[in-house]
Amino acid sequence: MKRRKFIQSLTLGSGIVASSGLPALAYGTAESTRKYDADIIIYGGTAAAVTAAVQAGRMGKSVIMVSPDKHLGGMTSGGLGFTDTGNKTVIGGLAREFYHRIYLHYDRPGSWKWQQKDAYGNKGQGTPAVDGENRTMWIFEPHAAEKVFEDFVKENNIRVLRDEWLDREKGVAIKNGRITSIKTLSGNIYTGKMFIDATYEGDLMAAAKIQYVVGREAAGEYNEEWGGVVTGVFHHGHYFKKPIDPYKIPGKPSSGLLPRISSEPPGMYGAGDKKVQAYCYRMCLSKHPENQVPYAKPAGYDPYQYELLVRVFNAGWDELFQKFDPIPNLKTDTNNHGPFSTDNIGMNYAYPDASYRLRRQIIEEHQAYQEGLMYFIATDPRIPREVQDEFNTWGLAKDEFIDNDNWPHQLYVREARRMAGHSVMTEHEILGTRPVTDSIGMGSYTLDSHNIQRYITPEGYVQNEGDFGVHVPKPYSISYKSILPKKNECENLLVPVCLSSSHVAYGSIRMEPVFMILAESAATAAVNAIDNRISVQQVNYDELRRQLLKQDQRLD
């Protein structure tokens, strides 16, 4: 079976050598440069990018999506099919239309190849997957989501240029506080009146010299209960529930630590740092024998990297399959679960600000780690037999990600840069103790952060830190000002994904339906600014609100 080989990143002058998922083009020459122009330029290929483009097009503006990605949809089509919705009634507009189209897809008998429709859920009535009354479906296969996004851009005549990577060093031209154009590594130049950064990394925002933060604010910065380091907080099952020795030779610190454990102290409780929550791939696994690809042994496989997992199993842990969340056709959206799982804790701190070259190395290390973990569980004789036998009833879904050896094309970048913008969303707005008066959409999901570091406790055991899950009592509004840079920094850029938010608040906002909601509102505001020949900061909120409500955006 063909498997993707992990190749080392190389630099040739100012160009970048080909590698999966990152730029493969050297800088263009004057002869190869092409110029494009539209009212609104959207940088990104995420679900938010598609949503913003469709809304701008429907409002009569010319729009170009400059997408570094070849596949549209980001995490929504990249394996996260078990949607984190919270309260579904607050999801409106184009986001709801997306989930309605998913419903229509699965309403067709031909969409059920490996499973009978009636065998999934409760015949479409009242399950988390399907809302028959409102004709929406919230759980889906990756390829189904990607088809909806491709249909969106085709039906709305959206021009999409793919595999186009922003020149982050000198590719953003600014005049009188406004972006006039952006340039990609291919040499192409895109001019526009308004720009939207819909990437998970906030690369356009950063290249435009907009202030931003990476990591966790100290608890005292915004007076947040869950801010900063949160050692001893265990809201989910992603921690070591029993004492686990971290040393190569148990009980002997001089022997050194097992792999993937930090020797650094975690920091004082409530202290800020520059670390970000762990990334992983949301794998799509299949249980149907005819639609399986076995777990392959990755290049450079080292079983010792997973020694800690053996000790977890030996301590009696039995939760491996708790996040094999079922999606249609006998498949899963498999997410991290437990103290040692698919989250590659502590290996992504450099990612937000990293060069393309370094990001490639981080991405490939994440894939190598996770592929190796799958192969380890499937083959190592120290895995409990009953666990291994059940695990091997699953394999990578043969009919997903077919051009990437059935591996997701999108790393789950849960959090990268966050803009330091016009107004900052904090836990106080999320938990309803501070009102928002300029809502452009709503969220409702739990305040949710994955682990950030794995360290040694004072007692000499291994433990994880950074994971929390705090109930949100009711849906909350998200401020228009949170997607705006400060006016003195830029007047024609909107940032609906890497918006202005504390780490704690972002734990709830960072859900794919919310990104789509905010992106639709961002595009609507951009059109308003163009029509009125004003900056995005000068958009009249009452006028914007009326338009958003016409679009069935849920604001209160």
C-alpha cells in the first residue's frame, strides 16, 4: 500500500521545496506575476472563508478566495464531522444552510453505501445527528462536507485560487492605513477594497502588522477564573487518574524521563505563558471490512515514543474507545481522549509564528506521532489483547482523503494567534456576567481547552495541564468589535477566526459553526463599508444588525 513519506523541509534561496500541505512554489518573477482584482479578497480555505465568500457574492460584490488549501472547508471537511454545536437554535444564516444541505445529502438513499440509513441514529428523529423537524443534520462524513463547500462556490460563481500562499514577509501592501493588495509566493498580486483573514493561523493579520497574542493570558489580566496555568484542574478525562512513574527506569530519576514529558516546571497557578493547546488530527476510521485501510507503519517508527501509554494501560485505564464518535456509514470522527492519546501535547508551541518551513516540520511530526500511535496500539504485544482486538476492527476509511493516503489533510489547529483588536472577548462575556451590545452572532459551547503541557508533579508523577471544560449557562453574543483591528492599525481588514479573544474565551468561540457565523457577518460588514465608503470600524451597527437579521443570523 502506498503511504506518504515524511520528507525533510529544505530551503532553496527564497523558494520553498514541495511538501504535502504547505507551499511548493518559489517566489514568482515579474514575467510570471498575474494580477487579480475584486471588491473583497478573502485569504483562507476554511469553512469560514467559503461562508464569507458566498455571503459577499450574494450581496453583489466581486470576491476572490485566495486559498492556501487545495481542499475547501478546513476542519469541517477535514475530519471534524461530529460537530461541536452547543445550542443549535443560535446557529443561523449560511451556517444553518450548510447543515441543511448536509441533511439533504443524507436524505438521498445513494449516500448510504456502507450502512442502512435506518441503522444510523433513530431514523432521523431527535438524535444528536439529525433534526428532522428543522431539516438539519449535524454529523457527517468528511467528503460530504467538502462537496457542500464545493457546491457553494460553484453555485455562487466564487473565484477560488488554490495552493496560493501569502508572502508573509513582504506580501502585504498598505497605504494610508488600508491594505491595497496582497502577494503570494507564486508572485500573484490580489488587489481589493476589503480583506478578510479566514485562516486558523491569522497569517494575513500578522503580515499586516496587526497586534496579536499567542498563548495564555495570566488570570489577572482580565480577572478570569480559568486564565493562565491551571494545574490540578481536571474537568475531563484527559489526565492521569492514577500515579504513573515518568522515568525510564521506574523510581530512578537519574535514568531520565520517558519521551513526551517535559522536564520544565509547569509554572505558577494562574500565570500566563506563550504555550498553546495541543493539536491533533481528527481521523476518519471505518468498521466496514470493504472500506478499510490497515494502520501502516510510518517511516522512522519508534515504539519507545509510546512507552508511557503502556504504563497507562497497565494502571487499568480502559477508555480508549470513548471518542470514537459515530458518523454515517460505519465511520468515526475519532478525537483525543485520555491522558495519552492523539493530542500531541507540547509539540506545537512554535507553530503560530513559525515559518512555512518550520510549520511543515511540525505538521509532519504530528502526523508521524499519530500514525505511529495507531500502529503501536494495533501491533504492540503489550497492549491489552481485548483492546487490541477491538481496535483492529477499525481502519482508516478507504473512501476518505483519497489523495492523501486516507489521512486528513487538515491538522486541527485549535488555537494559534489571537488578534489584540478593538475589543476583547473574555470569559465574562461568555459566561454572561458582562453584556455585549453589538452582537454579530452567538456561541453556546462549553469553555473548552485541551491540554497544554505534560509535566512532573512535586510528588514525582506525570500529569497533564491546561485542560478545562466550564459550563456556559446560556448562549452568548459575540461583539462586532472583536473581529476588528484597531483603526490606527488597519481600516479594511476583518478577522472572524483569529478574532480578539482571551485564551479562555476562545475555548468556546473556536467552534466551526461559530467561525461560519462570524465570517458571514464579517462579509456583510465589508459590503456595508464598501457601499458607504467607510472603514470597517465606522460601520453603523444598527444598520449592520438589520441586515444580519434579514439573513437569519441569530444575534440575541
